[in-house]
Amino acid sequence: MSRIVIAGGNILEGEVNVNGAKNAVLPILAATILNGGINVIHNCPELKDVSASLQILEFLGCEVKRQGKTIIVDSSNIKDYRVPEQLMREMRSSVIFLGSIISKCRKAVLSYPGGCEIGPRPIDLHLKALRQLGIKINEAHGYIYCDAARIDANDINLNFPSVGATENIMLAAVMANGTTIIRNVAKEPEIVDLQDYLNAMGAKISGAGTSVIKIEGVEKLHDVEHTVIPDRIEGSTYLAAAAITGGTVKVTNVNPEHLQAVLAVLRECGCKIYVEKNTITLSRTSTLQPVDVIRTLPYPGFPTDMQAPMMSVLTLARGTSIISETIFENRFKHVEELMRMGADIMVDGRVAVIRGVEKLTGANVNAMDLRGGAALVIAGLAAEGSTVIEGVHHIDRGYEKIEDKLRLLGADIKRVD
């Protein structure tokens, strides 16, 4: 198993380019099933979750090619509507294949998905909405069995603006009979990107980015070419790394509008931020300042995916900060590892109180999940001595060769087997 080893203390300086968004490319890859043709997708990161999605597509009968950052999927020979358990367990996002397989094959058999253990992420919202489209669903022995002789449009109101449920409904309803209205939907930029991809394929969807999405069912879809949006969480992570080390880093290929909630917190920490068209430059020369309260919320609120990396930054702030995690109930697994490095953090349920310390010290730590792993990397960059991070496979789910990019900025970081 690989480990990441960091000799902390280097100030990060330079420029780093952001890849395509993990949370955008995964539902888009699931959507390639729908047109029964050629899908050309640019700006695709090389991530563990992307590889898992491609394996699912190949199992279903798709022909898949990767040419650098471009993935080409030919879905003209779909031969199966089942996804085996071992592939589903690779990532939580695999449930997004449910809507597209049903829409294309009118049947689907999937086991319950796997992924990071960051607390219950029930798919009952997905299943309830799919049933409202006339899809018959049975759950037994760890599997979900779906049958849809026809898919009929409906008005659907989500109890919570779930990203995955919103995407699954969009995929399932794109060729339904009639017009589907979804209310209280997720507003994340990745939802907008999925809408743009499906519309380029011939779908008729509007409203993504607002609380109501309208889907007019179409009879067929055609070949498509699309460029995935930049990864706002990856970009935010590099900004956090610059903040904790007191450097100046320019992040390129990023949409600043997607990072506004994170930028506001970094400014509160005492960082100077300069925004241009598709670049963000962060500089910090003064002491890190605490943040009164960070509350994770659905977009455009502070993203839950940045909670852990931002906590690492706050461990060195001069004062006390509070983080309230409202999305996932078990997303503080990184806290114990940060405390091994000298952080002063107290957790009460979904609230963490971070008292800034003079310094962090290197230690042997374990990444329990994707974003918690990123938090440990950020902490290691600023810690005295050597930090060894196990569980690197979690980090690889969302960051492409994170050690290479940080090394280009001046970090003393390497991956060892």
C-alpha cells in the first residue's frame, strides 16, 4: 500500500492547474449510457472513482477509450442492465447509474453502493422519486431491483436538496413521457454541468442552478461532445494549502464564482485573495485568524467537502473557531488524526471547536476518507518534522497525483510504496 511522506515547513509558492470536477464527471459518465452513441468528454481527471465508473460502463457493454484528459464512450452496444456488487462497492457515487440504466434499459439491478464511510447517506430520496416516475422498485438481500415498462413524468418535491437524487431524477426522466418538475433540488454547479451535457445530447432541461428543474421528455438522444467544469474542491484545497503555509499560490482553470463561500472564510482567516477571470491567487503574510462559525450547507453555502481541509488551516489560527457539520453526521474522523499532530480540537456531536495552537508536529496518521485525507496532507505541509499518511487510496479517489502538484509549489512531499 502507498503512503504519502511530507517534510513540513516549506512555504508554498507558484501556480497550479485544477482538473475537471470529480463530482461533475461521474454523473456525466453515467449519462453516456442514454444516447446509445458516441460521447466525447474533455477535461476528465485520472481518479480512482473515474476508473470505477469506466469499469461499470465496460461491464454494461460500452466501448471506452481514454486519450489524455479526454474520455470517449461508445454506448451503442449496451448488453446488460445489472451492475455487479464488487463494482458498486468501489464508490458511493455508483448509485448514479441507477437513473440512466433505467432510462435506457427500462430495467436495473444494482447492489447498495460503497464509498467513504462518512455517515449514513440513504438513497431513500432517490428511490422515492423514481417510484413517482412509475418505476417499480423492490429491495431485497442487499440489491435494488427496478422495472419500468414505461416512465411517466411527474411533479416531484425533494425533502432535502440531495445532489445525487437530483441527478438520478434528471437521468431517469430525460426520456420520460411528458414533463417532469423537480422542486427543492440541489443547486450545485455540477448539476448545471449535467444539464448542459444532457441538453447538448438533445435533452430539454431547464432550471439547473435554481430550486426548480423542468425536464421535457424526448424520444431519443444523439452523439455529444462536452468539457467538464473545473473542480471547485480541488481548487479550494490548494488555496487552503497556501493559507496554512503562508505562501502565495495562483490557482488556474477555476471558476471563482463556484468558490465564493470558501473564499469568504479564507479572507476571514487573514488571507489576501485576488480574483481574475479563471484564476484565483491567495497570499498570506500575517498570522492566521480564527473564524467564528463555519456551517456546512448545500450550495451556495460552505461545502461539506471543504470542512476537513479548512479545519486543518484553523488548527494554527490565533484563537478559537467553530465548525458545524450539517450534511453528514460522521465527518469528523480526521479530528483524532489531527490531534495526533498536536491540534487542539473538541467534538460534540456535529460541532467541532478548534483552538489554535502554536505549531503542529509530524506524526504517523491514517486517512479515513477522501477529504479527511486531504486535511492530513494540508496539516503535514505546515507541521514540524515528518508526517506519514496511510490510506492514500482514499485521497486518490478525488485528487489526481496530489503529491506532484504540491511538489511543483515547493512542498517536500513524496509517495512511497
